[in-house]
Amino acid sequence: MAEFADAFALLPKQVKSTYRKFMHGDFRINLHHEELAQLSKDIGKSSNRLAFSVITASIIMASSIIIHSGKGPLLFGLPVFGLIGYVIAGILGFWILIGILRSGQL
């Protein structure tokens, strides 16, 4: 109980000192978060996945336009560049899926 009495006796002085620091702009709060580095890593990983996904979707769209145009060298009656685009998009999509499944954050 004596410990609490000492703490309460010092409390008004501490509050006054804190108030003065606050009013003079000398009041500072230092915050350290241990999981912030992991959050930064996770945001970076998510950004990379999003970028890969947008690129993959763009390749699919471009390949679809090429296929629909029917122009260029043909393979099995379809434009070769469109087919190559689909293969590249499939590989990138599979790569993204593997990365997501490996992380366990589907």
C-alpha cells in the first residue's frame, strides 16, 4: 500500500510536468511496433502479386484481341502470337497461384 501512496503523491507533479511539455511542444511519444516489419513485407508481397495479376490479365486481353483479329501467322487456324500470349499468361497465372498456395494465404 505504501507503494501506491508514493505513486499517488507524485502523480500531480507528473501530470503538471507532462502538461507543461505538451503546451510548449516538447511532448513526445515514442512508439515501437514489433510486427511492423512483417506488415511491410506482406504489403510488398501483395503488391507484387497484384502487379503480376494485372500483367497477366493484360496479356490475356491482348491475346484475345489478336486471336479475334485472325491476323498474322496461323497455327491450328489461330494466330500464333495470340496463342503465345495465352501460354505466357497461363505460366504467369500458374506462378502466381503456386506463390499464393505456398504462403498459405489464399
